[in-house]
Amino acid sequence: MRFISLADFCKEFGEPQMSDYQTVYDGEVETNNLEALYTKFNIDHPPGYAGHSLSMSDVLELYDENGSNFFYCDRFGFQEIGFTSSEQTQTMQL
């Protein structure tokens, strides 16, 4: 299930499920730009980050007081996916 495109994931396993993932970072960072986050979590890990460099098949959750959006790191860029969110209090999660 790791390091494959979203299309291949869906073909092999169905839609990604939140239960397939674990939180490796939950904190604030200075941007919501997905490409900037990709760079940050590959080059300049924030304190407390416990994961590997951001790779294909990883999921980013961006959240605020209005809700969450989830993005699958695909071959090229990110694809929004439809996880349901747990309640959050920070502004961003990886």
C-alpha cells in the first residue's frame, strides 16, 4: 500500500481509508501550500516530526475551525481525497 499512485492504490485496495494511516506530525507550520509543505517535510522537518520524508502515498490533512481537507501525495502533486475527519484544534496536520 506504500509508495504507489492514487490510481494504483484504488485499483488494488479501493479508496484510501483513514485507518490505513497514522499521524506522524500534528502542529502548526507557516503555510498551507501543498508544494511548500512537500519541500518542508523533505528538507526542513519541524521539531517533533516523527515520520520519513514525505513520499507518494502519504496523506496531508489541512484543518482549521471550519473542518479538514485531506490530500494524497501522488506521482505528480496532490489529489484531494474524501477521508472523514476527527475533530481537530490546530491549523494543520501531516
